[in-house]
Amino acid sequence: MLLVVDVGNTQTHFGAFDGERLVQHWRFATARDSTADELGAALRNLMELRALGLADLEASIVSSTVPQLAPEWREMACRYLGHEPVVVGPGIRTGMGIRYPNPAEIGADRLVNAVAIRERFGGPAICVDFGTAVNFDLISVQGEYVGGVLAPGVEISLAALTERGAKLPRIDLIAPRSVIGKSTVEAIRSGVIYGYAGLVDSIVRRLREELGEESDVIATGGLAGHIVPFTEEIDEIDDLLTLTGLRLLHERNA
């Protein structure tokens, strides 16, 4: 089986593929000071909960937005899985044209998502990834990566709001009962949910105008399910999009 690992700033999402079939997938909080041994232990324990073992993993690929963790995952694979993993970064074969002045600046997660939406839709297409940041990444009608947009993430904005507003409480992201909040909690919840829905819709409409074509729009990321139901421009959610992109990249670089 193939191990695919998406290391984000907040969460690490990884899964095991048997060919094109995703057998299982897991999430755990990203700890930036994790060692290769700790990562190996976490991987083994989570896999054993699903009756799988490290010996089942014949190959692996890692995408990391946390620079210090990429070498730790590489060392973990070499030490405990017995192979050298593919690490997403400059020089990796994507199978698509990249029209970007400095491709090395493209975040690994953004590149992986772009590969996945190009494979699925061809072009034009837009991916909206709800993670630590809200990333918008675009594939042109010619099937080339052309750039995107970065906005502060939902959790970052909520944390800043409660840290700067001494009397403002932390909230859970659940659907507002109405736009008009009847309490402080409801008012914050409405502002965050409808505010980000409006941000996403506005940016997607502008991106479609610049692309000049009707584009497929897909959302992914841990917080997509909280915001997307209140948007008008997103066609669907695929929580496994990034893992699929990692599998495709491994096929092109193994």
C-alpha cells in the first residue's frame, strides 16, 4: 500500500491507498516539534486501530507546509518503513504546465490540490482549501497552474477576535439560526459563517471573470463543511482531494 501524508500547520491528514482505492485515512493535530520516532509511533498506533500495520506500507509520499517536519517524516519512513519517501517540493514532476514566475514559492499543499483538480476537471477549475489559511488555486482552460489567492483562515480570525476582544467568548462553529444574532455568541457565529461565505463567493466570482471561462469549483479542508453550505459559488466538497493529489504525484515520481 501507499502512504500519503499531508502535513498542515494545524492538522496532519494521512491515508493508505491500495492502488486507486483509499483504504483508510486519519487526522491528528500537527506538533511542530515531533521527532521521527514520535511520528512512527503515532502512525503505528493509528493504523493498528484499523487492523493495519507498518509492514503493509510499501511506498510513501509527504507534503508538508511545516518545513521542520518534512525531514522528520522522511527519516520516519527510512527508519520504520524501510524506504525513501517522495517529498513534494521544487523539481517534482506534476504532469502539468506551471505559469508562475517562481514555482518554488508555491506551497506544497497548493501544488498537490492543483494536480488533483486538473486530473479531475481538466480546466478551468478552482480549488478552495479551508485550512489554516483559505487557499484558492486555479487551473486554466489549457490545464496549467496559474496562481491563486490566500486569505486568513477561519480559526486564525476567530483566535484574533477573542484575543483582541477581552469580553468576546470563544465559539463553536455551528450553523447560525439566523443572520441576526440574538446574543454575542450568535452574533460572532453569524459574522464568521456568513462573512467567510461572502468572502469565498466574492473571490470565486472575480477569479471566474479573470479566467474568462465557466469554472468548476471544489472545496476541501477540515473547515469546508462549516462554510460551504452557506456559499453560492462552490459546486461540491471533497475532503479527500489532497490525498488523491498525493497519490497522483507519487505515480508520476515513484
